[in-house]
Amino acid sequence: MSGKIKFTNTGPAGKIHYTEGFLKKNSCEFYWGFSGGDTVATVWFPSADKWGAKYPWAAGRHKEILETVAAQTRKEMARSATIKWEADRFHLVKSSPRIITTSIPPHRNRPQ
């Protein structure tokens, strides 16, 4: 089942709300913050061993829900970023640009 995702901002950080259901709504809430260097943003969530206790309605769906949240977060915040996973967070990291060399290789000495 796919849920709805809503972003709220409070300065350089905020929350991501993942909600499922029509009459009875179930939701997860994750914190995010802009980062520095090559990392555009970081999103924190309960690790797999704590997921079921925090969100019993979504027990066993840790990976499914987080992959959905990560894909939508990437689409909203940094389409070209790469997602780097840790046990309790993921990072949106700038993708390395391709290096194109336009210079001519140095001239080798020719025998005279």
C-alpha cells in the first residue's frame, strides 16, 4: 500500500509525514535537515529493530515505507542526488559530475 507524503519546513530542517489509510489514518513522522559538503540533506528514522515498537501498524514494512519516503524526498529536494543508507538515517548526496577533459595532451618531444 502506498501512502501520501507531506513535507514541512522549519528553517533548514523539518519533518516528513508519511500517511496511509482513508477512514483510519496511520502515519509515520521523520525528521530531516539540510547538510553540508556533498550531503544535501539527512533524514532520520527508527532503525529496523525499533520500527515495530514505534509504528506497530507498519511492523515488517520498514524497508518498503522508507524506500518510498527516500524516493519522494530525493524527487522533492535533490533529483540528481544519490541515496546513502545507514541503520537509522539516509543521506541525499550530490552525484559526482562526469569529468570531461577538453585539453590536448602534452606534445611529446619528437626526434630531430
